[in-house]
Amino acid sequence: MSAVHLALALVVGLLAPAPRAGAVEPAELQVYAAASLRDVLAELAPGLERATGARAAFNLGASSDLARQIVAAHRADLFFSADPAWMDHVAAAGLVDERSRRSPLANRLVVIVPADSGLEIRSAADLAAPAVRRLSLASPDTVPAGRYARAWLASKDGWEAVAERVIPALDVRAALAAVASGAVDAGIVYRTDAAISKRVRVAFEVPAEEGPRITYALAALAGRPHLDLARAAVDWLCGPEAGAVFERHGFVALPRQP
């Protein structure tokens, strides 16, 4: 269990009432979710538990790592991926409950710099300037946020100019932390990640028409003991109550699919 997984499980446990003597313990849903969803899921956890009657235990990290964990161990009940391609990877292994699969959220890329930095970024080309000696982004080979960032830079003919300056991070939150600490000059993260830190500022928001389409994929996983509860969790996370919280955290809640 990761430190984040343990911390969220403890928070959820503290919010839940103590069981009565002889009471049946509620089922537990293992929710594997992209690191960019960390804060919003911490807020949504109590409502999710009320809606399903099950405890929620979160494993948060890069969607690529989570997908591999799911295929290797098959211990997750829900998968909330920052990239539909990694949900497809799990589906190819026959582990996705296709009836429950949804695309509930969208996001945007931003270029961030330390809050006290005077660096100005007005386009992808500015990231090739001498002042940007180190650029942090999630690993562009595997992690969705990094792949999206590389795709945007490549579309503007800017990837080759900055590739040698890139400091790959484990996930998007690690890229955010590198900028917040001042260890790098700039970074590319999701808009929702930038919003949670006062130690960074957004120097440039990638226009919707210029950046890659960033959508999340959510599904219950097949062959698990609490599939009905996992389906109910997907329905609630795609509903209006959860949607309002996602929007407040900066995500775009997409229309619910039939």
C-alpha cells in the first residue's frame, strides 16, 4: 500500500462511524485513480461511501503504473484513468466491465513556473529560451500528462528543442512539486494541479484548440466480488453531485453518456 493510499484510507476510516458489536463490516472498494484526481477524490470520498454503502480505499499514481498493477494483480474494483489508452490496455486483458465504462471529465494543460519567478511564457517556443534550463513534466514515454505535454510541444515543432532539458517525473504531481520547490525553471501539468499550489503560478494556459484533447476514463472492473457496488460508484461519480465538485476543482464535467 502506498503512503497516499494509506493516508486516504485513514481519512475515510476516521470519517466513518465505528461499527456496532456484531455488525457486518461494509464491503471495501479498491479505487485505482490518476494522481491528478488526488484532492478531488479526497473530498468526494464521504459522498461516495454514503451512496454505495461501501468503504473506499484509494491507490493513486500514474495511470500507466496503475494499469500495469491492475493487469498483474487484478485487485482493483474501479479504475479512473487520466488517459483512455490505459483503460484500453486494461480492457485488452478482459478486466473492464464495459457496461460501466464512462468518459466523465476533461482537463487542460498549463505551463507553470515558481511563484516568485519572473519568467514569461507566451507560447511553446518560449520554452526553448535559454532561461528555461530545466523543464519538468511527467514521464512522456508512459504517463498521460507527460504524453499530452510532448504531443502539444511536437504539434508546435518544439519538442526537439526542449527534449534535452526535460526532467521526467514519476507522475504529474511530482512534476508540480519540482516546480514548486524551485528545482526546475518551468513545468507542464494539468490546470487542476496548478490550482492547488500557491508556490507556482500559471505562466501560460494551452488553448483548447491548440492542445491535445484530454479526457479521463472511468470503469468498474470485471471479475471482482463487489461489481454491483463498483457500478453504483461509477454512476455516482458521473452524477450531478460529484460533477459539481469536479468542476469546482477545475475539471470539465462532460455530459453523461446514456
